Amino acid sequence: MRKRALLGIFLGLCLGRAGAAEIQVLAPPVVANAGLKTIAAAFTQETGVTVAVRALELLKIPQDTGAQPTDIVFVTPDLMDGLAKSGTITSRAPLGRVNIGLAVKAGASHPDITTVPKLVTALKGYRGVVYSNPDPARGSLGAIMIDRLLKRPEFAGVHGVISSKGNGAAGLINGEADSALQFESEILPHKEIELVGALPDELGAYVDIDVAVAAKAPQAAQAQAFLHYVTSAKAALLWQAGGLTPKAR
């Protein structure tokens, strides 16, 4: 009840200033593709406060947060800890988790990948497993995680392919391989491919995401309202549909 009351107060503040504010949101693709724009549109419809979403690779966000006007930022908890220590953010909240999943072309068979041995067997059966370029300069944490995973001893014999067409989903769509490893939220938007499922939990193939208000937020009250909105039960259903499992409240 208290959280709903606070949300009502913040939304009231936003309504009072509607038309004069635009919230600047900085998010990695793993969040931006998980229903963020839909949630932002719903927030705008309810409050009249517009939301501009700028997507940037996750590892580049900490440096960029203070470089341009930013109201809301989404990053992993460890990166958020760094932002907190530097005084770059104020209030924060856990948002949820996005798993790395296996994708195949639409209509292709879905193998059992519920255990690591079954996953390895499935991956070895593909002509190739495409994923994003793990070059640290690109700032893609997901690509780095997948690259490290495929280099583990138990994955010897799996033919990994670094996409030249964008991320792993784009590489699969463009025929660079017949399977892909990619964050689920970046697989689900594409009708040309299908999500087989998340990788087994014991591999740790996921990222947790926090959301925070920037310390120098130009629209601090509206940003606080947006933080409460994206972590609300109403938004949880939209996040879930987009491939992000909300944190239990």
C-alpha cells in the first residue's frame, strides 16, 4: 500500500508538470528490447510526461551517464555500485534478470537444453552457433559472456561463429549459422527466429539489472516516478513478455 501511495504522489507531480518535461533514459539493448519502449509509452499515456530512450552497450553506460543529460539509467548491480560510489546516481532499485537463450530459425526443431550435457550435444549438432562480437571495445557484456562460455572445456567441438551482421540474432536471421546464443530479450522481437529456451542455471548465463535516478537528473521528480513505475506490478507483466523476469517484490 505504501509503495502504491508513493507512486501516486510521484505521478501526481509529473501530471502537474506534464508537457514541460521529457525524461532521458539510458539503457543497454538487453533492457531496451525487453519492453522498455512499451512501458515508457504507457507511462506517458498515464502522466503526459514523455520518455526518450537511448540505447548503448552495457559496458559503455557508466562512462556515458555523466557525459550527457540523463535522468534514468539501467545497468548491472556491480556497475551500479560503481556509479553509486562516484556519486553519479541517487535512488536505485533492482529490476530483474535476463537470461541468455538459444535461438533457431522459425519452424526449426527445439532440442532439449535443460542440462549442460544436453545443451552441449544440441550445440554440437548445429552447423554453427552465431553470437555477437566479444571485442571489449564494443562494450557488449553478453557477447563476452557467450565467448567465455563457448571456450570452456565442456563446449569443445561447438562451432562458434562471431556475427558480422550485428548481434547473434541478426546473424541467425541473415544465415551466418543455424543457431544463435543471445539474450532472450533480443531474440523475442524477431518473428524470423524462435527462442528454444534459457541456458541451464548452473552456467550463470544471465545478467541482473538495476535501475536508478541519475544524481544530476534534469527531471528528478519525474525520473523518480518513472523508477517506481518500471518496478511496479503493472510493468512487471510487460517486462516478462519482453524476456526480462522482474525481481520479486
